[in-house]
Amino acid sequence: MRYTSIVSLALACCQSASVLACGGHKHGDREWTQAELEELERKWGTEFGYTGIGSFAHLKHAKCLTTPSEHYDIAIIGAPFDTAVSYRPGARFGPRAIRQASSRQTSFRGYNQRANINPYANWATILDCGDIPVSPFDNALALRQMTEAFAELGNRAPVSAQHLSRPKLITLGGDHSLALPALRALRDYYGPSLRVLHFDAHLDTWHPDKYPSAWPSTQTHFNHGSMFWLAGQEGLVSNSSAKPNVHAGLRTRLSGLDDYLDDDAQNWHRIVSDDMDDMGTRGVIDRIMDTLGTEDPVYLSLDIDVLDPAFAPGTGTPEPGGWTTRELIRVLRGIEGLNLVGADVVEVSPAYQGAGEETALAAAQVVFEVLSSMVKKGASQKAGSVGEEKQESARDEL
Ligand SMILES: [Mn+2]
């Protein structure tokens, strides 16, 4: 990329200035040797935390949706969509804020000492694929756009076929409704064997009618508190009581206790925020791992409001009494054995965060921990292993 820019700059010079002014320097009209290119890289290839155009963690950036030739093992993709929220809007600015807050993540100092791995300098090709240009005017269209984008990006051949059979996506949100198109895009591949690990203050399995609904409208069903209800209705997630999905960090007010009965009926296991006091991080980790195991494909959906507003005020529906950032990171490290096939970090709404950008920093750290887990798991996983066989059988059923 860098060399291309230099060459095109030189070409632009020759086009705009006189031939004489440009001639003689021979910057743009000769072949560069590999050694010369390496020397340029050595001299100018460095990026400090505060330099560069702002891709996630200074990763190579490509508009993957318009460049089918781009391949990757893990893609960071922004979904700047926030018109399905019930309270504060603003999460459309989340992807940019998370990228900005990831500035101090670099490949040269990316070693995650908790995970004992540098996800940016390992087997995986990780790309920042930019944003999906989601309509802010038409939610039905937005849902279609996100579904098609996730399907397109997820079905591309990976770079490291020896480690995975399809690439993994980590979505920067955006409001939480984007989990529905993300799960729809995984349906053909995993079918109902897919399980969800959901970090959130809120259930998000609410029947759409639990919102004020005197004016019936199917369109209102697509909102950031009902997407897991819709996913259940559409058979996108596990509905076997032997293989429940998991909520972690719950603490919101309810319509009534029947919200929990509805949640039970949708095959969810609940870990509430207060469980952290009673069980500690170790207990929470054990409960998640005992429930989800290390083989079933798991989609991780993390609403940043799982954190207490003291740590993450920049979010759409803050709820006091949440976990600390340190506790969340500890839990994320403890569950690295999960077979994560995709993830999102959502509801980052920078207009409500402090000048220290603590909310977006926490979200960027979550992405780092998820990347570390995916790369670490993939290092020991071969395509065609147990988790992959499950994918084959899910495909056969369809
Ligand atoms: Mn929430």
C-alpha cells in the first residue's frame, strides 16, 4: 500500500507539473527492487500509536466489500447503525471511536501477557475491513444490507486454510440489533448448532410486544432488545435444552418475572451481575465453560453496558451495578477455550463517554482479548477438527 502511494504521488507529479520539472528524478517510472522496497519499509514503515489513518490497531485496511480479492482469517468490520434503539442513539459513531481507542495496540507491542500470545504477529491474517454503509433511513433495508455484508465477508476463502475453513468476523457496533443479521449470516454454515454467549446488562430476548406496541408494526420487531427473540424464532441459535445459550452480567429491571420465564423458554442460561460477588471471576468462568464447552461453535455478543457506567458511561442504555473492566477482561481470558466463530462489541456511544474515552478503550480491549482467543485457539485447531465436523453436519442438514 505504502509503495503504491509513493508511486502514485510521483505519477501525479508528472501529470500536473511540466515534464522537465519531473524528469530526471525518475521516481515513478522505474522498477523498484525488492531490496529498495525493504529499505523504504525499514525507514518509513514504523507507526507510533498516534500516527496513521486510524484503522483498528494499525492493521492493514481494505474496503473488503468492494475488493473481493482481499482475503483474511479474521476481519474487523464496522456496522455504524443505531436507528433501532430504545433510549440513547449515537452508537453509529462506535466503530470510529473504538478504532481511535485502539491506537496503542500495535503489532510491535501487541503481546498479550495474560494470553501469552501476540495476535497481531502470529499465524492469522487480520484485516480492518472498514464499515458497512448501513442506511440510517430505512431499518428494513439496513437489516438486509448488514445480512448481505456479513454473509459476503464470512464466506470468503480464508488465508490460512490449515487453521480454519472460513474467516471469522468481529463486528464493531453499532446498536445491538446487528446481532440478528450477524446470526442470519451464520445460519447456512452452523444451523441451529450455533450457541450464543451474551454479555449484557439486559436480556434482549424480549418479545417485541414488551415494548409499547399499541400501533402494530412488524418493522418494530427489529430492535436492540428483541434480536435474540427474533433469532430464536428464526432457528438461528441452539434450542436444545441440553445446549443452552448464556447471558452474563444481567441486572436490568424487568417487565416482571415472566421475562425470565420467556427467557427460559428460549433456551437461555442466566448469570447475573451479582453472581460476580458470590462466585468471583473464577466461578463465572467455570459456569460459562461448563455450559458451553470447548467444541460447539459459539457466537460472542458483548454489549459494553455489561460494564458499570463508572467504567463505560458511553453507551445507549446504562445500568448501575455492573462489572468492572478488570473483571470482564479476567472473564474473557478465562473462556479462551471456547470455539468462537464470530463476535461483536456493541452499544459503544462515544458522545456519552468521558474525555478519557474509557468506554471505547474498554471495547478496544475486548476486541484484543477476543482476537487473542481466536488466534490462540486456531493455532491448535486444524480445519476438519471436532468443531469443524459439526459445521459439516450442520451444512448437510440444510
Ligand atoms: Mn444492553
